[in-house]
Amino acid sequence: MPPDRRQASDRMRIAEGLEMLELTLGHGEQTMMIHPVALYDAEGWVLIDTGMPGSEGAIRALAGQAGIPAHPLRAVILTHQDIDHIGGLPGFLDSEPAPFDVYAHEDDRSAIDGRAPMIKFGPERRSALLASLPDALRIPFERVFVHPSRPNVTRVLQDGETLPFGGGLTVIHTPGHTPGHVSLYHQASKTLIAGDAMVAESGELYGPRPAMTPQLEQAYASVNKLKAYDIEQVVCYHGGLVRGDVNARIAKLSDRS
Ligand SMILES: [Zn+2]
């Protein structure tokens, strides 16, 4: 754990209008820290990844501490289909007074829409998770991901497109961890929001976790693709912020020959 971590759940201003949230999930040995990102301006805020089922309240509390008004949430961007990234979505769908767009890549869309199994979270694990949840979380989860009455994804992300959030957010398709995994590049602050394309530990950058990455070669090809961007800092969903020599670190990571 880096020494400058003040408390378990926190937030960090990465740049003007760009906040990294630090959220602790679970307890005891099951503890996991994750880092959703909030982008905001006068028109509202945009959330990148939503945590586990039940994370919505904690994410809103952290966003509130950062001075972001609770509403309107303009959009949720899902970097990929894994449960720790999409699980909080039902809470936001239920609590937000106005509809908002949900962005994801085509290749993870059917899993997020409940029309195909999640690749790393098969029916057995899903049943076990659902059985462990109180009704207040299980029922919305089932409504959104098991028996959805309408598609969850309303906007399909294209590789290379720039979304009109935070003054320009470029979509980089980085498959491998999942087929439809995307990373996002915030142009104004040269920040890469890596999702799970890379992980961080104690301020150091590492490649994708092999145990959680079914297509590891493809995932490293995706890391290689990141070399095209001028990156000053990276937010990894698992491990948080890495600053300094980022392009050199990425070049080193992608050179596995
Ligand atoms: Zn993850």
C-alpha cells in the first residue's frame, strides 16, 4: 500500500473535471479496492465503471465529496462486461430521475444486455452471487442483467471515436481481458483510463492479470496499441494512479519478445 493513502475510501482530483474514486469493496480477506472515474462539468457528470452490485450509494457519496452534484448523471461508460465493472449499474438506473446513456463496446454488449453469458462469470457463479445478495440488490440485478426488459447498452463505442465528455475522451478498443474491453484517453490532461488493460500496484504499472485475461496475447497487443498516445498518467481500475514515465513504462510492458 502506498504510504500516502490516507484512508480506505477516498477520491483524488486527477485534473480539472476528472476525479478518481477509491472504493473499498468487501471486507476481511475479500477486500478489494477499485477505482471508478468521474468526469464532470456544469452540465452534469459521467461515470466510468460502476463497481459491484450495491456500489451505487458509495460511488455517489464519493462523487459528492468531490463536489459533484448527484444529478444529472449524463452517462455511464462501461469499460467491459466483468461483474466488478457493471454490477453497480442497476442502482444508478433505479436512482437517477432522468434516463442516461450507457456506453459499451459491441463485443461486450450482449453480455451486458443479459443476452449472452458473461465470459468470466458463468451461470454457477452468477447464481451463487445472486443467492448471497439481499433482495434489495438481487431483484434490481436480475431485472437488469438476467431478465432485462430492454437493452442496457444504449450507445455502442467505436474504436478511435472521441466522446464529447471532459472536453474530449477518445475510445481505444483494447481487447484481450474481454473481447469488448475499452480504455479511454482524456485528451486535456493526457490521462489514460485503462480499465483492466493494465493493473497498478504501489505506483508501478503492470500488464493485464493473466488469471483474469483469457486472451493474454491479444491483451498485450492492446497494451502495445497504447504506445500511440502521449500519456502522462494512468488510472488502473485495480491499483489506481500511476504517474511519471508512463509512455516508457508502457513500451517496456508491451515488449515481451
Ligand atoms: Zn476488474
